[in-house]
Amino acid sequence: MRTVAQAQPNIALIKYWGKRDVDRNLPAVDSLSVTLDSLWTRMSLKFDEQLERDTLTVNGSTAPSMLQRVSNCLDLVAGDERARARVDSTSNFPIGAGLASSAAAFAALVVAADEAAGTRHGTSTLARLAGAASGSAARSLFAGFVELTAGDVEIEVRNIAACASWPLTIIVAVTAEEPKPIGSTEAMIRSARTSPFYSSWLEQQDGDLETARDAVQQKDIAKLAAVAEHNCLKMHSVMWASRPPIVYWNQATLACMQTIRSLQADGHGVFFTIDAGPQLKAVCLPEAGDIVRAALEQTRGVIRTLQSGLGPGARLLEQE
Ligand code: DP6
């Protein structure tokens, strides 16, 4: 029997950047995100006693570079004694280009593996297991507005507001589709070791999180915009000041930032955020969606845009 689970990527408004424990992949800071609805990754999984080793395909092609992480994650969910697995992943958005593809992939993987192995871990435990594979994946287990609290021993993840309570629209401006030059895991380790701004990044995170949480509860877009943009630019400043520097942006990323600034000057409820890649994500009030999308599509260097509302956490789709 094959088990299929689906998860959506999430976009952090207050970012996870840095690890307090690299081996256990424990984040150094708390974070706050929104889970999307229209971008998805589906994981189809079958444990098979006849298989000698795990296999993985991503959008129909074998993916040897990801296989070890997938196998480790399956061990965490189903135990080292488990049968080997055939895993097939499909996504409807670009992989490895700063669109949180690993978040959606590992969130879907833990749900599929839990069902196939019959382990019934429960959502909080599955979030911890997904987070051990990729920190941001833990947040995709939950719907809507999600907060991740990073303790010394383990993480806690919870929904802080439902999708319907403030149905924001996300427009992703895709400015490059090739995989990013350096993965976020390595980039975080380099930031912690070499960036002179890393310690102030850590110090200010709790304050940013509190402001963002209040803004979500009050549905105050101006307040959320100010803190989320500042938090994003601080994270990138940490990266830029690392040695060697980590720069994920391209010219179109900057052009998109200027587009958002003009929209804000015209009074539209919108702000930007950017992750470990060159794509810009615009977060806006639903009534601003059409104008934001049109403006980003006309921005020089934008290849295409993707639009999404807020959506559910990772879930089982079917058994075949
Ligand atoms: C910039 O979750 O990909 O998107 O735990 O090393 O797999 P690992 O990192 P990952 O990092 C995400 C970083 C970010 C910010 C965020 O999503 O909070």
C-alpha cells in the first residue's frame, strides 16, 4: 500500500536563522510563519521488505543528493529497524530556489511515514521530527499563522491564528529558477561563525516576535510590515557580513523591493520578505492582491509570479 501526504511551504515573517545545536538541528531563535495553500509537495511512500535500500524520485527523476536526509528522517519516524522505502515526491513549484521546498517536503514525508509505519506520533511530535530534518519544515505541520519556540532540548510549534482570522494573500515573484548557490544549513553555520552581526540578531529576535504576534492578533498590516521587513533585512545583513559573504539576491530582487516601496507609498497594504534565495515574497491584504501581482509582473527581471492564500498543515491524502 502506498501512502500519500501533502504539505504546503510556509513563509517566515520572523525568520529562523542560526542553530543552537547543529547535530540536533535546534534553531537558535524562535520564528513566526504563514502556511500557504496553493503551492504543494506530495510525498508518496511505500515501505517494502524486498527493497535493499531506500529510493527517492523528485518530480520523476532520481535525487541522490537528497536521499540521505530522507533516509535519516524515515529512521526518526519509523525507527532504524524499519523496512526500506520507495519515496516519490512531486511539487508544483521550483525546488531548492528559496521557496521553502524542503519545508513542504519533510512535513509531507513525516506524515506519510507515520501513517505507513503505523506509529501515530501526533502532530507535535511529527513537527519535531520534521524540524530535525529541516528547521522550517516543523512549521508546515500547522495551518495559518504558526509560531515555533526553540528550547534547549526541543522545539514547540503551534498555530497562533487561523487562516480565516486574517486571510492574507502571498505573491511570490520568481526571479531565478536555478538552485541556490549555498544551502541554508551551511549558510547558517557560516553566519554564526563569522558574522559580526550574529549576536545582535539573536538578541533582538524575542522583541521582533512579540511585535509580530501582536500585529497578527490586532490585524495591523502596517505594524506587521515594519517588523517583518526589518527582521528580513537584519537576517540578510547577517549573511552579507559573513566571510565569505552570502548574497542570495539578484538585481530583480532589489527591483521588486522598489516596486513594493512604491505600492506602499500609494497606500496599499503590502510588505516584502525574502528567504535564502532571490525570490521576493509580497504579503498583502486580499484587496491589494491584483495590483501587487500586476506590479511585480511588470518589474524588470521577474520571470513569473505565483499567488497563494493561507492554508492547512501537512495532511494525509490517500492510500493507494
Ligand atoms: C531563510 O529550514 O531550510 O527560510 O534547518 O538547515 O534545513 P535547515 O534550514 P531551513 O532554513 C530556513 C531559513 C529561512 C528562514 C525561515 O524559513 O525561517
